[in-house]
Amino acid sequence: MEKLYSLLPEFLLEFYENRFLAFPLLIKVAYIGIVVTFLITLSCYVIVFIRRVRQAFMNVKMKKWKADIDNILTNSIIVFNSEDYQQDDIHRITDNLKKLPMHKAVVRQLIIDELMFLHKNFSGKVNTLISTIYTWLELEKHSRRKLKSWRWHIKAAGIEELSELGIDSVPVIDQLGLHGASGL
């Protein structure tokens, strides 16, 4: 207990010895309650501040990643509308997307959201291209993991993603005429 006393600043030590010990039990409990409540409130403010700063930095990163994803996919689809794709072209698109930090769930979700948006707004060979990119990037695993969640809105999002983009990889490859592309 002596070590604890030596760690306290002089004014707190003086307050404890001269005043706190002289108070009745109810006042002592009230002081302790006030101090504990103050510390909990202070720690909550610190946690909220840290989370907001982290979220602000994450929003800046997400805007950059979204712009990169939009640029890669939009340019690819514009080129695809003017000519037919070969397997090497799809490899180039997926390699460009893999340069992004795909190990982060946020990036994978941004790619899925953009692919879903494009898949809803295009038809024909472009849809097949988008589904192929989805399967080659193995984003289907990310969507299937959502189905195992206990939260219903996450399950619903996984079902939506799989129903919009989740086409078997073999028919997609056959539609594009890209045989031997399994395992990518």
C-alpha cells in the first residue's frame, strides 16, 4: 500500500490523508462513484474520438480504392464493347484488380458492389465478362461466407450477390469460349 501512496501526486495524497479519510462512508462512496463515472466517460470519449479518426482515414482510402475499381472496370467494359475479349485480356483485368489490397474485406466488397452495379446495367457478353471477373477473383467465397452469418441483413446481402453474380464458373467459361481457365 505504501508503493501506491508514493505514486500519487502530492495534492492527491494530501487530500486523501487530510480530508477523504475524515468523511463519512456515504461521502466516500459518492467520491469513488464520481471518479469512476468520470473515468468511464473520459474513456468513452477517447474511444469515440479514435474510432472517428480511423473512420475518416478509412473513408479517404475507400474513395481512392473505389475510383481505382471504377477506372479499371469501366475502361475494360468500354474496350470490351468495341472488341471481343480473349483470355489474356481477362487476366489483365483481374491482375489489375488484384493489385488492390484484396485481403481486405472492404476492398472485396467494393469490387462486388461495382460488379453488381455493372451487371444490373449491362446485358449480353458484358454480363458474362462481369460474372467471369467475379469468379476469377474468387469473390464468390466472400459472398458465401455471408450466408453463414447469424445476422439476417448480411445473409440477405450474400444471397443478393450470389443471385446477381453467382453463376457457375464452368458455364461462364464455356459461354466466353475460354476452355482450360479453371483453377484461376
